[in-house]
Amino acid sequence: MSIPVWSSLQAAAAHVDKLVAAQPEPGQRLPGERAELAAAKDTARALRTRFLDTHADAVYDRLTDGGTKRLRIAELVEAAAAEYPVLVPTAEQLAADRGRRQADKEGYEIDQGIFLRAVLGSPRAGTHLLDTMLQPTPRALQLLPEFLRTGVLTTRSVHLERRDGTAHLTMHRDDCLNAEDEQQVDDMETAVDLALLDPQVKVGVLRGGTMTHPRYRGRRVFSAGINLKSLHNGDISLVGFLLLRELGYIHKLVRGIRTKDAPWHSPTVEKPWIAAVETFAIGGGTQLLLAFDHVLAASDAYLSLPAAREGIVPGAGNFRLGRHTGPRISRQVILQGRRIRATEPDARLLIDEVVEPEDIDTAVARAVDRLSGPAVVPNRKMLNLAEEPVDEFRRYMAEFALQQALRLYGEDVIGKVGRFAERA
């Protein structure tokens, strides 16, 4: 361990804690107080980065007993907080921030981003963490026997039903146009796990439910993306939403689930996935489509990725979109907020099939039939291996962990979500 850097980091972290204790609550600080604290945090964060650049593997080994313990990402940062409180925020620090609006938080999640950037950036530790995240969640394992018996699961955000060997996942946050929050991320991972674990399921289908929202009452909507009201209220976390979403259920859509029941010739159970878009897929909704094997859309639907205008990074959208569209269109969509309507020519780079709204059910059935063949799974495995190597995904997610943490606390983001909450 680099003793000089570690000692300097301990002193810098203690100085930050002393300033936080002495100053008023974040929203009540004077400009001079904010500047003094920001400078102290920057000093500590630079030292954290230097330390973890050298010692990330050693820290990860200590937390996982040399890789023998499988810690999901939330468990990992919790264990790090207990063992190395100068590296990541403690449970007490996070609890103090919980319940505050985003504008009134200390920004402790940036330190989690520094830690996770280092872990995911390590070929050894990062690969082990990604592999761990492919395991089924305890919640899914608890619900599996009942789902195998009934073929039905209904949660706050998702309805899952097995029909004729197909798992139909319907997002039904009808009050907020399927805008994602932490509950929806948890429910989606549970549903995806169950669909992958059920041996009767051959294909998965994702679709938006019918809305009660006044503007779209009675219409199906795929997704409105991240719930900006929840972000304003401080209820969108780096680990529990932004990273868990990418490394949890979306990761499993692409690579399958790691289970002891997997065949000897493959460490994971994979299945093909179909998405059916009605009305719109905004932000995280469009990000999701990039992980699917077949995308259907109603002729009156549109796609967009407005994250840059919102001030945040659109998950793994930057990693995957250019693979589908090429660099020019991906920059137009991500940097300039271009919408792509289902009927325009460029939409065929993202959508496999466009049908009239009343024909979606029939189109879904045709797609299920096409993707039910025995050679589909090995071929999708090879396509994903060629198009999205695990090491490239790992390196992207390492940088995403820090950049998204920084963006969560950007003044522009806080201002924009505040204005959205006022309008809402």
C-alpha cells in the first residue's frame, strides 16, 4: 500500500468531514463556504484516484476474499464503506443525504464513482464484478417457484406472463408514462431473471402498457426514460439506478444469466428478446432498444435520446448507438437531441419492422415465431461477442461510473430537473 498517498488521503478526507460538520446544510451555504468545501473535496478526490489507480485490485480482493465472495455492486460499495471509509461514503453519510433534494446533497456519490471507475477499469476486478452481476437476484430466486407454477408475476412496475413459451413483459407505470425509477429497475431485473430462469420460456417480449396519464390516456406507451421528478427529489442514485440498470437487467438482456443450471458448453442461459414500441421510446427507452434482437414500432412512434439536453449521459447509449447508426447520426441524436420517427428512412437503422398500430400484436407473433428456432441463441451469442466484446463494455462502464456521478451534481442538471418538477 502506498503509505504516503494513503496518509495524505486520510488527512484530506478528515478535513472534508470537518468542513461539512462546521458549515450549514448544503442549500444554505454562502459562496465562500461552498468554494472552500469544493476545493477540499477536489483535493481528497485527486488522492483517492491516485490511490485506486494503483491499489484497486488489492482493495477488491480484500472486499471479496480474493474473489471467493460474489458481491453485487450495492453490496460492494457497502462493504468498501465499512472497510475503507476514506475511499467511499459511509452508510451514515449516505443516510444524511437520503431524503434531500438533489440540489441539497453533498455529492458523496462522486466518491462512489471514483471507486467504481477503478474497480471496473481493472481487467481482473472489473470482469469479476460484471460476472457477478449476471447472477440472478435473491428476489428472483425467491419468486421463481411461484412463477414456474403460475407463469404470472405482477409488481409495481412490470407485469410478466408466460404464454405459449413466450415471456411477455409489460411495463405498466401508467401514471408516469413508464418513466424509470429505482423501483422499476428492480422490478425489471426480477422479471428478466424469471424469464431467463424459466425453462419453458424460449423468447422474451417487452412492451409498454396502457396509460392513465391524462395526455395519453388509453394509449400504450413504451417509455418516457428517466423519471426527472424522482431525480429532482434526490431519489435517483448512482448505484441503485444508473449503474444497477446497466449492469443488471440490460446486461442480462445482452449476455444472459449465470446459473448453476446453465449447460456445460455455456456459462450463461441466453434467450432472444423482442421490443414493441408504441407512441414513443424516449431516453432510457431508446437505450433499451439497442440491447434487443428485434425491434418493432408502430408507424406513429418516435425515438429520442435527449440526455445531453438534460445534462446527463444516456447510459450505454453512447456505447451502442453508433454501432447501429454510424457516428454522424449518433451525434445528431445524442448531442443535438434529434428525434427519429418510425417512418423516416434512418429509423430502419434502429427499428427492424414498422407496422400500423393495430397490427402490432400480429407483428409480435410473427417475430416470436422467427426467433424460436434452435440456432437463434448460438448465433445471437456470436453476434454479441463480435459487436460488443465484454472488455470494451467494461471499459466504457468504468468511465461512465465517474462521468455520470459528476453529471448528477452538475448545476445545469439540478437547474433543469428543478424546472421540470415545477412544471409537473
